[in-house]
Amino acid sequence: GGTLVIPFGTYIVGEQTYVHDNDWCYAPADIIAITGCTKPIIIEGNGAILKAANGLKFGSFDPATGLPYTPGSLPFTDAKYAAGVYKMINLVDNTGPISIRDLELDGNIANAVLGGDWGDQGIQLQYTGIQLIGNSQVTIDNVNSHHHGLDGLIIGWPSITNTVSYPHTVLNSTFNYNGRQGMSVVG
């Protein structure tokens, strides 16, 4: 556990590796990732902005040339053509309480390089503001997560049953102008 303090300011984040192998054409890299923590986690933004770098690639790209690729039909899920960007904040299987507050996450989609469709429709690859998977308790307060290629916020619990409660609270926050939707709740 612990507190991640981000001083006020604008931070340009994100990088990709052109790997052109069987797993990715351009591999994504998460910005903040915390997994399996049992103690409290606080991400204190202090009004900071994390803004995606210009030129990040999103969608289908030809693994031989690195250029945008248009698949002939959907669904198209050949991993070697995939270009994912990031999960800006990726929190997975943490059992201590989590707080994310006073932060802006700008996906900068207008300055991304878009490839062709990937998935069942549109582009279904990593390019998300906040992804919360399998966490016990989360509070998000005063967060603006916008202009990401996929979702502003994803909350998920694999194999959850109706007999267990894992509270996730969102206060004073917005998730607008994202490529797929503002928020997804999945399980």
C-alpha cells in the first residue's frame, strides 16, 4: 500500500514498442499499474493532468510495414496486427481500499494514429483511462477521464456472484468523449 502523489502540472505519458510479433504489432504500456496490493492505495492527483503523447497508434496495423491496415471483414482479431495504447491507471486484484482523486486523464485521441478496425466492431483494444478489475473497494473522486480510444472507466469483476459486495463509488467525476463509452461495468 501507499500514496502516489502527483504534483500539479501536465505530464505527457505513453509509449509503444513496434514489436511486430505474434502478440502485437505495437505493444501497449500501462502508465500506472498496481496489482495484488493488500493495504490502502491512494492516488492523489492534486489537479494534475496525465496527457497521452502525440502519435500513439491504435487499431490494426500491418506487422511488416507498421502502417495502418484495413481488415477485409469483421470480426478481425489477428493479434499480430494489433496496436493497443495503454490503460492509464490499471488496478487489478487489490484487496485494500483504493482512492483515486483530483486528477485529469486526457487520452488525446485527436493526435493518435488510427489504424483499421480490430475486434467485433470498431477498435476493441487497450486505450482506457482507468481499468479496475477484481478490486475490493474503490472510491473515485473529482476525476475527469476523456478522449481515450476505448473507455474512460472500466470496472470489472471476473466470476462474481450475487452474494458478495465490492463497493465502487464514483463522485464528482466525468467520463466523456471516449471512443467506445464513458464507463463499462463488466463481469
